[in-house]
Amino acid sequence: MNIDVLELGPMDNCTYLVSDGTDALLIDPGWDMNYIEHTLTQKKLNLLAVLFTHGHFDHVKDCEPLLRAHHLKAYLEEKDVALSGLPADVLHTYCGEQNFQIGPFAVHIIPTPGHTAGGVCIQIGDAIFTGDTLFPGACGRVDLPSSDARAMRKSLLTLSKLPEDTRVFTGHSYGGQCCSTIGAERMHNPFMRSAIKDEGVIK
Ligand SMILES: [Zn+2]
């Protein structure tokens, strides 16, 4: 499985292109569809699906023409549909934990509310795409509409239980860094450490 990081837009967003050399998935294509189309063409990849970690505008905003051009619907948790502003006919909505087989890709959706109510992490093989839930050494903001700080702590605890060598790919490259591992975050992320420490009292 190849994972290309496309850093696009003025907010250090990371779009991920997951492929097996033939088929591809896109995660959080929010900006610069011309560049994304060019990349797909250059790599001769067949785009099978688009998945969103959550509905914030900077993760979704310019994707509609891409979806229509490829006759695709984007996977988005239903609690973030209104937030996304996207029309229903370009969305494949779902609720809660899911397993999707999309071509050769086994996709596990883990609900991780906290940054937004419908925020999810997307697990494919040994990689997890954490959107704005988990960053290297940090977590996403919980002071936005539909944020929930307590839910974020539970979500960080859920992520902490994944295998330590799980590769983490985050929704922005704040500070130039967008990748980590669950093991590194368990060791060094103060928000995840605090959630683990309080496991017995987190409800
Ligand atoms: Zn966000």
C-alpha cells in the first residue's frame, strides 16, 4: 500500500492518496482539485472512493467537481453532513463504526467524536488517518460548534489501544509534521497520556 501526502491549501491541510499502484482512495481532498487530478493522471490511478474524516470546510470544500467528474459519492459520517455543506447526492452517509471493502482496500471506520460530533478515524492496513482528532503531540480543537472535550478524551483513549506500530497520518502538517505512530503518541502526547491515566474515571 502506497500513501502519498499531498499538502494543499493555505491551512497546511494534508490530503492522502492511498493506492496499490492501480486503484486509489482519497482522504480529505479539500483543496486544489487540479493538482489532485493531475496527480491521479500522472500516477495512472483509478480513483475508487473519497472518504472524509469530518465535515469541516477545509477538508471538503473544493471536492464536489472531483466527485462529479469521477461519478463518486464521498463517505461522510451523518452527524457531520450539515457541517460539510455538501449536497446529499454526492455523499454516501453512514452512522457509527463501519467496515467497508472498497476494491482491494479494507477500510475500518472508528468513530472519534470530540473535534466534531461526526469525526472519525479511518484505518486501512497498518495506517490510521486521524483527521483533526490526533496530531503529533496534540489533539484537535474542542472549542468549535459540535466539539465535545469529554468525547475527545474517550476518542484519544480508543486510539491509544491500537497496535503501537500503527502509522498515524493527521489532517494538517502543523509545524511541518503530519505523521507519527500510536506508540510514539502513547509515549509523548500529553493529551493521550492524560486520557490513558484517567481511563478509570472517563465515562
Ligand atoms: Zn477540523
